Amino acid sequence: MGIPRCSRSMAARFKVRCADELIGKRDFDFFASEHAEAAYADGLARHLTATGVKLYGAYWCPHCTDQKQMFGKAAVQLPYVECDARSPAGKPAVCAAAKIRAFPTWDIAGTRYEGVLSLEELARLSGFSPPP
């Protein structure tokens, strides 16, 4: 899904003659890929948090680090639960109650997914539809 509707002022901002030229376009069509990717990751992280998704991990887990790095600066917005008691942010009781067996583990709408997931897979599993 891209831009669902567009005003003349928006068309002027994007330097197109007709607002209809913007319909269906996305950030990736107008901005450098770095900007568009960061905006996508930010929107996805916010969506995951807003929909009650949880990411369980441990500070020493290299796969957890890989997963968070996929989000870039937006990683701080992830609904992350630290499971190791040695971490000041550790919530081992929460992880034990959730019966977490491996890191990282995503809990999306009550279904568990162990291992690193791509942003596209997280978007699909969580029903994320990026804004235009």
C-alpha cells in the first residue's frame, strides 16, 4: 500500500505535476534508501510495540544483537525483554513465566517465533502495513 490520496500541495512538495502521480508511491520512490529504510524500521518498531508484540533476548546473545541491528536507531523502540538476571534490566522471572527457551524469541499475537526474523517477515506476521 502506498499513498492512498494526495493534495495539490503534496504534489508540489514532491515536484510532480499531478497529484495522481503520487498515488500508490512509497518513501522508497522519493527518498534515499537509507532514509526510507530507517522510516520503515521506525514504523515497524512502533507497530510491534503498539500491538503487544514482545522480543525476548539476552545481552550476550549475538543473534539478539543481529536482530536489533536490523532496526538501526529504531531498536530502542522495540518491545524488548531482557532475560538475563545479570543485566540491570533483566527480567528473568518474566522470561521464565513465558517459558522462553531460545534467544531471540518473538511473541506475536500469542505465537512464538524463535530466531532472527527479517523486517519483512515481522511486518507480515504482525500485520504491519507501512504508512504512505
